[in-house]
Amino acid sequence: MAAQTTQNKNNTPKDNNLNKHAGRGAVPFMCLYDDANSDTLIFRSTGNLRYTTRDPENIKAILSTQFNEFSLGLRHKQFRVLLGDGIFTLDGDGWKHSRAMLRPQFAREQVSHVTMLEPHVKQLIRRVKAVDGSKFDIQPLFFKLTIDSGTEFLFGESCSSLQDDIVDYSKLVGPADVDKFPQAFNTSQVYLLLRSGLQNFYFLLNSREFRRCNRIVRGFADYYVDKALAATPEELEKASEGKYVFLYELVKQTRNPQVLRDQSLNILVAARDTTAGLLSFLFFELARNPAVFKKLREEVVNAFGEGEQVDLGKMTFESLKKLEYLKWVLNETLRLYPSVPQNARLATKDATLPRGGGPDGNEPIFVPKGEIVVYTIYATHRNPSIYGNDAHVFRPERWGEADLKKVGWGFLPFNGGPRICLGQQFALTEASYVTVRLLQNFSNIQSFDDAGDPKKNTHLTMSLLNGANIRFY
């Protein structure tokens, strides 16, 4: 398909009518590919060229085969006030060191212990049952669940936000402002997104609220870092009580408190938001597709039983992976609603992407040094040329069809290349376990959301703007 820019003899793009769409926002912008009948677009914004692509070959080049020709650009400067020098903010040698340090923490044996999730899932089920079959928004509960499980995985102690209806935080022994931490974490991430949108002028957005929330979040992490550094190896072993604690293992590699805090917060961003968003969209779609819900529940009940008298010992990392239809449902949810719908890279040298140039869009396209390329996974995942004319439809069965056996770079829910998400198995295991436990406890579901594509809320990750309004019965 031809790109919507023409190129002169130097293979650089000319201005075109796509300029009128610049700045329309993340999700609306992704729809422009179909409007333009193109997989790669170029336009001018604030005097600079802007490249955006949904072409799997171009995305593969950016993230893998030409990895060293692109960087994160200004992300480190824009995000450092909250996330510091961590795996998601660093490039080059700093990133390589972070990756090498963190990779062992996400080995299969570290992320496959589903028993750690059960206390938090019990609190989730308690909260759901408390509404007694009435309509409610389940999305906030998923965000509470994942921050509770995420803080326990990282720090050895949960912030217990799912118990905020029954716990007196003033009587708890722990970090100051523990009750304010979840909301502060939310607010800080909104500011980070806004700062990234300001590009070189990110520093102009540094409000008192932003600084206050950053202090709460960093103070929360500092409390556990200081506690871990002050403990002896024997005390850490006893405190973990046989369960895996990310921070306690990281202390064995470094005693630098800043490194420990920054890496922990970087992981928490991913551990909470991606899984909460996945679960929210999943149950949003299950409620609107009763046949899918019924088929999935039958698979769950046949494998693990239902109600309160289930044998939790049968629910392991290995047994969850054997649920084929659950895998299809997760894939289909991640296809339509990828946690990170778009991302961007800065060309660190003059680069050439495989496709997007020439009259038919199949020739290479030149990207000058210093220009930004946005790659939109959301649009790739909804491209009819990859997923067929029903690409916009939630249909898990497509994942059992031969056409998608070799989808490759056309399906990237966890990024790809050297920076592929370390925690993808952790996220999928948690989402699988939570889904199974809910379906064991509730036999029917009803949607109260409008038909059609839902409105999305895009911060660093994507969630439902109006929530997932359902009822279990």
C-alpha cells in the first residue's frame, strides 16, 4: 500500500494533507492508516517530520534487526524524576547492565509460584461478592489486585489496597503514606505521559502535585529498600518465608539504594498496569460475549472444578498453560487491546526502514538522524491484511486457525527484540490464575457497557476510559 507522502529524488518526504491529523491523540491517530490506505505515514508536526508505522517489517527493523540505530530519545530525562535510572528509562550500556541484572529475577522458577496470588485473589472475590450481584465497575479492583500482588512480589509485603474497606492504615507498621501510595502512583504516571508529549519542553510540567506524588512513591520504595539493606541474609531468608521476593534477591547483586529503588519502581509500573489492563479488557469482552464466557468457563471447570471446594494444588504454572481456550482468549484480548498501544524510537543515525517509500509503499524509506518513529502496535493488531476483514471483532477462535500460526511480528503484546518484556510470563500467569478463580466462583456475567469499540484511556499503558461495568450472578 502506498505511503501518503511522496518522496523527492533524495528520498525525503514532502508535505501532504496528513498534517491536519497531527496531534489528534494516540488511539484516534491509529485509525489513520486505514483512512490513508497505508501502513507507514509521514507528516509534519511543530516543524519536524513525524514517522508512524504499523508495518511488521518496519517494527521488526526498529526493535530488532536495526536495534542499534534507534534509542528511547528523551524518555530518560522525561521520566527520571519518578523512575530514575531503570530498565525502562535507560539506553546503551546502562540498559544492558540493567537487563543482565534483572533477567535472572524473571526466570521460570521465580514467576511460576501461583500460590502467592491466592490471598490477593481471595480479597478480590470478597469485594466482588460484596456487591451481591449488582452492577459494578471491576476495573478499579483489578488495579488494586495487581498493585497488591506487585508490591508483595517486589518488596515482600503488600500495600493491601483491596482491603482499604476494612483496614485501618493508621495502625499498620510500614512506610508513611501507604494508603496514599496507589493514587499517587496513578497520578505520577499521568504526569509522565503529559511530559513525554511536551518533548523537549517536558521540564515545564513540574507541578506541586506531581512533586508530592513522586515523593510518596519514592518514599514507599525507599522504606523497603532501607529495610532490606539493614537486614542480615538470615533475616531476609526468614522474612521471605520460602516465597520469592524480588528486592531480597536484588540485594545480593547490589547494595546501591538508588539502583534498588529505581529498578523496583520500573518493574512495578509494568507489573501493575499491564496485567490490570489485560484483565479489565478481558472481562469487558467476556461480559459482552456470553458464548465465549460459557466456553471458557466449561474449560476451567473441567480442569479445576468450581465453587469454594476446589483443589488449589492442581492449579500450577504448568496446568494453567494447558488451557488452550484460555490462551486464545488472552491472545485475542491482547490483540485488540495491547497494554502499550504505541511506542516511539529516535533515530540515532541516518536510517532506512524496509518499507513505506516509493509509489506503492514497498520500497525502503529514509529516516534522518534525530527524527522520531512511532510504531503503533494497536493498529498492527487490527490490520485486516493480517487478521482478516473481522480484525475489529473479538473472536478467540482465530488463534486456532492456520493463518495465525506464523503471525510473527504482526502480534507484539509484549514488545519484541532485545527489549522484549522480561515479565511477560509473570503477567500471563497472573492473568490466567485470576481469570480461572473468578470463573470458578461465578457462573454468569452480564455487560452494562455500550456496544461498539470502547473508549480507551492511554497513560503509559491502556485501560478502559469508562471502566468495565458488569455484574456476576
